[in-house]
Amino acid sequence: MHLGEAQAPEGQVAVARWVVASAWPYVNNVPHLGNLIGSVLSADVFARYLRLRGEDVVFVSGSDEHGTPIEIEAIKRGVHPRQLTDQAHEYVSRLFREFRISFDNYTRTESPVHREFVREFMMKLYENGYIFEQDDILPYCPRDKMFLPDRFVVGTCPYCGYPYAHGDQCDNCGRLLHPTELKNPRCAICGGPVEFRKSKHWFFDLSKLQDRLLKWLEESNLPPNVKNYALNWVREGLKPRSVTRDNKWGIPAPFPGAEGKTIYVWFDALLGYISATKEYGLKKGDESLWKRYWFDKETRTVYFIGKDNIPFHAIIFPAMLMASGDPYTLPWYIASTEYLMYEGEQFSKSRRWGIWIDEALEILPADYWRFALIKMRPETRDTNFTWKEFTRIVNSDMNDDIGNFVHRVLKFIKSRFGGRVPEPGEMKELDRDYLDYTLKAPERVGSYLDSFRLKQALDEVVELARHGNQYLNAKAPWDKIKTEPSDAATTMYVAANAVATLAVMLAPFTPDAAERLWRMLNMRGSVHEPGRWREASRPLVEPGHEIGEPEPLFRKLANDFPEKVKEILEEARKKVMEKRPPLLRW
């Protein structure tokens, strides 16, 4: 699969518009590194790449702030849920900016635009005959005197036997569940047994859309892991899903007779991709912008999620779009990752096991984390974050391969050619081969990004620098400058162009470092300007071009960093607890 480019070369197809969306972070806590790589960071790399190609992109997400978990957390702290989510949204938004996440619009589910859009959309489903009312049997905790949301019921999965399945989904086998299906259900708040009581609710009749969903899935561009999972689920037969809840914190259900009910947080958040685009247009003074993206069949919508969110994005969301009766473009691609583990175990707030994104920024700047996390991205299987591997990536891939190559080239041009890129002489086979390899880098790296293999794309960027170091070693311009100055000049002309191409290739992954490198080269404009990717397929640096002042692009970690990281992390944790808003402190 190849996505094509704006003003694409022969044989490629230009794409008009893209919506890039990352799963909405649930803001009852600060995201950890596993959350970051699973959706937000991966989506940012892809969105930046598309912009560099000159594509028309809108990149959206937002804070998912409704639902009982937040309501209960607020009760524990003696505040209104909005106070908790106000603090969380502001803080998490700032952290994403510090991680250089380039959202066009990062909004929230308490946005007036979103609240209004959800109510109007759900009423369309109701009016189109896809929402019906019936009594439901729901878990009730007699000790806490409240109906429990699905996630606050824990029991044994009836399909795989996992003893800690939740009432809406088993995190082990991924099956969507109803609380009544669990064996030995208990309250996740107090641990006591639950009762099942009758309560009136409104349901989305998925069964009416089964044939349409099946046909769409079979013809879709979805990756095999997503498509096969969704097809198996649909072929087993779709059942109605409740779209309302008894909790108070959320968007009030708009249906007649539904006073006191709120929209289930998952239906609410899924619609946020559209409402965020609508809000983006309103901020730009263009009320119809969102329809040009969402109602255009040529638009490609891409979602970056964790594997536990597949059924909601591959089944429920497209079903909602179909049921609306409006000409929404359906998901074009769903990029689902496996889990990132932390030193062999799942991240855990209760055990303080892992590293959270504000703690990470206390240790190193964002580019280091962006680079390392993409290198560890769990694209096909669960992957383990270890401090040993993190140190290796920073010291070897970032410093020894990329940083060393850049510094060798720029320092040599500065010291031996007066800071100007020399006029090349006659090119030898080694020169032609490496220059050709350099100019084909955008195609190689782009082919991996087009296929949503971000890790392999970054591996290919590292290879460009690694080959550059090998090229310098083979050509030895520090010797040839004395005996064959024309050959040394040719080497540095080729190498300078490789460094410029490297800056463009790094731009989606390490945006700050790429911009610093662009400035060191004294290139015009910004490395992030649209069209740079296409420009990098030809030499970017002319003979006689004066470069800027070289400086180290990255810095190494001490060899004993993995042994000392526990102390380093504890110190970082102390600092962030002073900076975090009061309601997010542990």
C-alpha cells in the first residue's frame, strides 16, 4: 500500500484531504509513556509526515472527561467533577505541547461545541429508528448505594476465564461484554458482591446495521488485525448496545423521557473526532469546514489507538456514522498498537510502576522520548520498555549514528572549507552510490510511514546516518584533503546533502532537533514547511552555500544511567508533584 503525495510523481495518486485522529486521553490522570506511544505520539508523527508532503491535514483529539471513574474520583476528593477535569485538561494540554504534539485542535468533551454536537447526532439516530427504549438489568452496589458503570464491575470473563474482566469488556480477550455475563461479579469500588436491578435505558440497535457493516468491513482498507477481529465479531451477530447511563457526570441524553440519563462515555468520545473538526473550523471562522472533511468520500480518516479500542472504532463508530443518514466518510485506516510494558509489567498508577509523561520531561527533552518510543513502538506484539534499551537507543542510534555523522560533516566543512559547501569534483562510484541512496531516502522512509510502520521508518532514518559514517570512513576526506582536495570536496558536498536530507527525515520524529539541524545548515525557512519531503528527493545544498555554527545535536547518557535511574526517577517524581495541579497529585 502506498498513500500517494500531493503533486505526486507518475504512478502515485494525490490525496485531497486527511483527518488524523488519536484516541482521546482519559483525563482522570496524567498519561504514561504507554498511553503516549499508543495513540497521541504515533498520530503526531504521521500528521507531521503528511504535512511535509504537502497534504491537506487536520489533526484532532481531546480530553475524554466524562464517565463514572472521574465522577467517583471527584467524590473522593470532595470536588465537582468539572474542577478535576479543568485541572487535568489544562495540565495535559500543556504536556502535549511540551512533547511537540502538533494538534490542529486539542479540545475536550466538556466543550460546548462537542456537547451540542453529541446531542444533535444522537437525536438523529433516534429519529432514524436506531435508538429504542427498554428496561435493562444493571449492577447495583448495595453498600455504595449506586448503579455501577460497566467498568466498575469486575468478574470472570465467560469466554476466556480471565478473572478480572470488566462489565463492558474483557481486557484479556477483547470481547465486549454486558455486566450480567460476568461470573462472580463484584463492585470494583468496595469489592463487595453486586445486585442486579431494573433501570430504563436507551439502546443503539446494531443488528439493523449488521449487513452494511459486514459489507463495508470486507471491502475496507483496514489492517488484517483490525479487520479480522471486527469481522469475527460482526459475523457472530450484533446485539443492541446501551447508549445511556445512570451517572450524573456526562452529556444529558436528548431522548424523550430520558431525563436524568447521560450518554455513555464511549459514544460521547467517538463523536469527538467530528466535533473537534467542527470546533477547529469555527475557530478559523469557517462553519462548513468540518463537512468538507467528513462528508467528502475522498477524505481519508486515520485513527491511532491501542488494541483494546478496536471494537469501538471498527464497529460501533462506523455503525453510528451509517445510522446518522449523513454522508460521513467511514474509517479508512485504524492503526492499532499492542501494549508497551514497563520493565516486564503493565504500567500501574496504584503501584507507581512506570513513568508518566511529565516525569519523563523532567529527565530529558521531548525529542529523546519521541525517538526512543517510536523505536520501541509495539506495532505487532507487546514490547518492553527497559532503561537499558532506552540508554542504548540514545547513546548509539541518536548520538553515535546520527549525531556523530552530522558533527563530523559540519565541523569538517567549517574547519577545512571555510564554512562553505565545496564544489564537487568528479564523482566516483562510492560518491554516486551514497548520493543516490540519500536522494531515495524520502521514498524508502515514506513507504514505511505510508504503511503505518513508524518504527521501521525511523530505523531507515538511522540507516541513512549509519551509511553516512561508513561513507566518510571509506572516503577519508581528512587524508584526501592533503593529497586529492577535489575528492575531499566531492565527499563533503555529498555528505552535506545527506545531512540536509537527514534533517527533513528526522522532522516527523524529533521536530526540535530537526529544526536545530536545519538552522545549523543555514537553510531557508523552516524544515517543517509543507513540501519539504518532496524537495528532499533532490540535492538541497548548493556548492558555495555557507553553513551555520555546528553544535552537538544530541547528548549521551552516562554509561551507568540504567543503574542510577531509580534515583533519577524518584527525583523527577518529587519535582512533578510540586508542579502538578493539586487534584492530580498522588
